[in-house]
Amino acid sequence: MASAGFCRMLTIMAIILVAGRSASADPDMLQDICVADLASAVKVNGFVCKSNTSADDFFSALLANPGATNNTFGSLVTGANVQRIPGLNTLGVSLSRIDYAPGGLNPPHTHPRATEIVFVLYGELEVGFITTANVLYPKIIKKGEIFVFPRGLVHFQKNNGTVPAAVIAAFNSQLPGTQTISTTLFGASPPVPDNVLSKAFQISTFEVQKIKFRFAPK
């Protein structure tokens, strides 16, 4: 009986430990700093530490100015993650700046490794996320306001105004990752089979091929 009770206690402790770790998007840091050696051929869950570091490893002016939005979607995401700021390695945070032309869209996408919170610098946006029960949580947000997108859920931002808009987005991961739904499905390499997409979207294979042509790598 004591043995069964002990096993149950170990199981409960294991569940608590796993639940506690899942609250953090990145591994816990084990030293003051671990500046990423982006040139290293060694691959780990994160980046190995380099020996020669400076204040510049923790600095970036990437988000200071608006990005060019003259593209298909009319938006541009400028990421300030560990790949651009090596000092973020093991710290579990990163930022992005997203600029939107009038009518610009940051299309439906997910961040598999992080929750996102956006702060509106200027302009007005229609935003929303969709739960796994297919419930949309929409909102109009303006300058100085904040909105949160839970980790892993499909979400979007759209500038319906006649003037540009911009946000700063924060993530609880040094490298949150992004999967844009349309590009992931129709621009994958090698391509997702036409008959899979045709059945999934209830459209003809000809229509699938037309969409794939738009998302083909340039």
C-alpha cells in the first residue's frame, strides 16, 4: 500500500514539474549571460555561448524606424529576436515592430513557442485570435492600447484606416517562430499535395494550383 502511495506521489510531482516548465517558453538560464554564437556549427536547444562579448551584443536600433510596407500584404514585421540580438540567448524574451500601410494585413498566423502582446504606437487596427473551438475574439485597438494573443493560437491584425499604423510586439521567447497559414500550406517545399489541399478547402485542384502559384518561392 505504501509503495502504491509513493508511486502516486511521484506521479503528482512529475505532473507539477511538467506544468511548471510549460509556463516558460524557453529553457531557464544557468548563468548571468550566454551571448549566442550565431556562427557556431554546434546545434543545441538555443545557441551555444560565445566567449568574447560586449554591450553591443545586447543592443539594437532595429525597431527605431518604420519598415517598408510596399508588399503583397501591406505590412512588415521587423523581428528583434536572438538571431538579431545575440544577448537575448537564454533570456526568454524578444520584440518585433510591425508596420501596416493603409489597408495592410498581418495575415493569419501562429507563434508555436510564445504568447504575444502588442502595444499600438499609432493608428488603429482590427485584431483577433481564434480558439481551438473556432471562436473568434475580435477587437479594435488604438494608439496606446494593448492586446494579447495566446501562445499557438491563430491570430491576425488588419489596418482598416486610411493612415499607416504600427505596433511593438513582445514575446516570452527569444525566438517565437511564425507560421503564416496561407504561406505554410500553399508555399511549402516540397509542396503539400494538391488533393490534400483540395479536400481540406473544398476547392478544385485547379484552384489549388492557382493559389500555389501566388505563394511559390520567388
